[in-house]
Amino acid sequence: MTTPDPAEARANRPLQPGGRKSSPVYAALDIGGTKIAGALVDAEGSVVRRAELPTPARESASRLAGTVHAVIDELAAGPAWAAVRGLGIASAGPVDTAAGTVSPVNIPNWRAFPLVESVRAHPALSGGIEPALLGDAVAVAAAEHWRGAAQGVGNALCMVVSTGVGGGFVLNGRLHPGPSGNAGHIGHVTVDMDGPPCPCGARGCLEGYASGTAIARCAVQAGWTPPPGTEPTAAAVAAAAREGDGRAVAAYDRSARALAAAIAGSATLLEIEVAVIGGGVAQAGDVLFAPLRRHLRSFATLGFTRGLEVRPAALARDAGLVGAAAEARRRDRASGVPPGVR
């Protein structure tokens, strides 16, 4: 039995009524500790079909893989799958894009798990679709550069500030994932040499100051308490800060100062023009962005860094999916399939 040629398989996608080739569609997966999401994304970056299941994060590796396959099953059930030209996978990391493996910190039973191999084995990919793996924060950078707040920017840092802190770089107009796919892992840049130990093994990491968990912990340690019957969260701290609670304001100021130090350091090294901030913590709006911009002026003091602009992310819950699709689209366009086939 001969192995199907990927280019030929793509060329033989069904025709639309009237004999026209179907418009290209890209499949995407976004794998995190809470949910495994999937989508079909058109060539303009719009989500046309979506599927989602909870991540069985504490269950076996095979059960986790089965959930990924179930999401693909749902995407492949509709007629739009016939137009799929590639599949991108955004995964919590660390990842190893060369090996096709993932070791998400918050999914303990996946350590060097061969995710690309597992996804490739799904029957829906038998037509020659090759999965493309990238880290979730790198995927957000791809999405924001394609369709969001970094669109048209040559050099940018795109960050996710949520339960953790991650990032990805666009340099010279191109995504820069690095050799293993982990470039931009800014949450584990040290911002305080005498800071607390980090689970990664270092001390004083940005994530320990700027994440939503860190903001809530700082406010509680200062004496702030959440409303009765609720958990202490960064969103609750932001609400208290808007009401003028000094402890909540200070917790966000501490986060913003740490973010400013890390962003300014990135600008000094790489001459980024724009820093895009997304994730749950960014939903605090000016509670975060006002002190961040103020502190950035104190850290970004060299002439070539003073014009650095901070922008809120434009894409919300689907950023990882759109970014994964962007990588699949990029590889499809670079694959050498004749333009008339596209």
C-alpha cells in the first residue's frame, strides 16, 4: 500500500458547487490545564467551528490523548473538514517542537508526551495533514501579529498574564519561537535576585510577582479579604482597587512594576517596538495598564527603548486557536503546493 502524497491529497480536496475549490480552512487545538479546545479557522483568521472539553489533567496520559482525539472527532464531523489544509497545536509548555513532545507543568501525566505523533494518528488526518506544534504563548503572539494588536508590527513581545505568565516574540516581522519552541518564556525571567523560590528552580521569577495568583496572594498578605463567600482572585483584587482599596492598588502596582522591568529588559535586548498584554490579569484594564506604563518609563530609559508602546491584546479566548491556525496556514503556504491548487 502506497503512502498518500500530502500535496496530492490537498490538491484533491472537494470542489464547491460550480467547480470552484473549497476555500482553505485550518484546524487548531489549544491544550491547557483547564480545557482542550479545538476550532476550524478560515484563511482570514475567523473561527468557523469550535469544540471544547474539560482537560482531565490528573488522569492517565492515554485518557488525556483520548480527549484530544474527541475534540478532533467533533471538528471533523461537519462538511467543513473537507477543506482543512493544515492543523496547528498550541500547548501549555514546556514544549519541544523539534521532537513533537510536550511537558505541561499543569498536566503532570504528560512528560515528554509525543503529542504530534498522537494527533497525527487520528483517522481524520489520514489525507496527509501534518500537525504543527507550538507553545501556547507563542501561539498568542502568532495570533496577535496576524489579526490582533501586533498586526503590522515588525518587532513585538506578546504576553499572556494569567494563572501563569508566558510570552512570544515577533522579530523582523516573523514569529520567533526559538530552537525548541520556548523563546519568550518571560514568566521565568528573574526580576528580583533575592526574591522567593520559584517552582521552576530559580528565584524571583516574574511569574511570582505578576501572575493572577501572585496578585491575589500579595493582597491577602497585606490584609485584604475578598467578599464573603468568594475566593481571592486577581479579578476580585482589581474590583477592590477600582473602589480605592489601597492594599489592592498596591498588589497591582507590584505586579505592574515587575512586568515593566521584564518588558524593558526585552526591549533593551531585542529592540521591540510594542508589548501586547493579554490574559485574565489584563482584563483589569487601567488598574494594571496605568501603573505598568508609569513604571515602564522608569525602566526603559535608553533612547532606543523610550518609544516602546504597551497595548492590550485584541484577541480574547480564541487567541491560542487563531495562533495555532496561523502556524498551520504559514506552513501550508510554504509547502510548495502550486497557487492554483490553493
